[in-house]
Amino acid sequence: MNLLWRHELPPRPAGRGPKQAVSLDAVVAAAVALADRDGYAKVSIRTVAAELGLRPMSLYTYVPSKDALTVLMVDQVAGEDAPIPADLSPRTRMAAIAHQVRAELVAHPWLLEVSPWRLVLGPGRMRRYERQLGAIEGIGLSDLSMDRVIAVLSEFATGNARMAAAAARDTRRMSDARWWEVHGPVLAEVMPSTMFPLSSRVGATVGELYQAPADPDGAFEYGLARLLDGILREVADRPVPDTPTAGDL
């Protein structure tokens, strides 16, 4: 907790021993860059130290473990979100919440390997939550509904980002066109249209449109639109409190 909130807490007096060669911010930035480049599995105290030209044992003077470093990494990335302008429509502001969550995960796919459950709240994640709440404050939702809207939008964006990240990873290994060249003849033999008529018809339609097994970007926009329709319908259907009349006062 002290490491997360280090910039908000009073400076700690320097301890004994040699002066640290780099800042904790630099350690976290190096770990994020390493995870972005090589994946979360490659992040360790040893590999991050090597990125900084430090001895592995010296990194323990900054962070006690990889788990602690991971918490710092997640919080730093969360702090990168841009504010959502208040003059946008409620629908656009809610859409921005989902777009930001998805963009963060696509840019840092290693986050999908980190459990979001019970992560210690740091300044980055708290400021993001505050911005998200501010984006939907005043549109007619209760406090509980505001939190649930953010959760639903975030979880939907996370699920779609997982598919988008997988598509980006797999197409780097083999293009979709090449995949069909290799596997298409076998699939045509074992999955004749007479056996799977609906799948064949729909699959041919979407395959021609997407030129890929799926369309994560299009699915995201379609699903987000339906989610926002439902949320805004709830707001529109919410009873308006009675306005007191002169006789009631």
C-alpha cells in the first residue's frame, strides 16, 4: 500500500546502505515495457533488473516480490486513461468508458493474465474509477446502478478485448488467408454443407464479410450499442420524483 501511494505519502527517510540507482517509477515502467514486449510470463525480478542494468538482488530494495510489482504495474497503466469530456452526451460518455477499458487491454494484453479480483486500490485505479463515475453522474442512475453500469461496461469490454488480443497474436503467427489455404480443404471434406446447412450458410456470409473467423471490432460496437440501449432505457423508465406543490410545504 505504501508503495502504491508513495507520491501521496510523506517522503520516507533514506535508509542505510548504497543509494538506489534508479527510481521505483523507472522500475515499474521497465516492467510494463517488458510485459508489453515479451508477455507477462517473462516478467520477473531477474528480468526487470536486467532491463535496468541492475543486479537481481538489488531490485528487492524496490519491491518485495513479483506480485507486488504486478500491482504497481496495473495501477500505473490505469493512470493512463484520459478524462472523459463532460460536454459529451450520456451515451457517448458511457461508450467512452468501455472504449478506454478495451483500448487499455489491447495495448497491454498481459493485463488479461492478471486477476482483477482483490487488487489493492492505488491512485491510478481510484482516479480512473472517479473519472468513470463522473462520466455518468447526473444522468439519472442511483449510486448502485452507477457502479453496476461501470462493471458491466468494463466486463463486456474485457471479454471482447480477450478475443481481439487473441486475433492479433494468432494473425502474427499465420495470416487468415494462409490458415484457410492449409486447413480449408480438410474442413470442406469433413464439414459438408449438407450436414451443417445453417452453419455453412451463415459462416460463408460472415467469412466473406470479415475475411477472418470473427470480427472483434464489429462485435464490440454492436454489443456496446445494445448495452447502451438497455441502460438508457432504464434511465428513461425510472420514475421522476414528485415535485412538492405549495400545498405540500
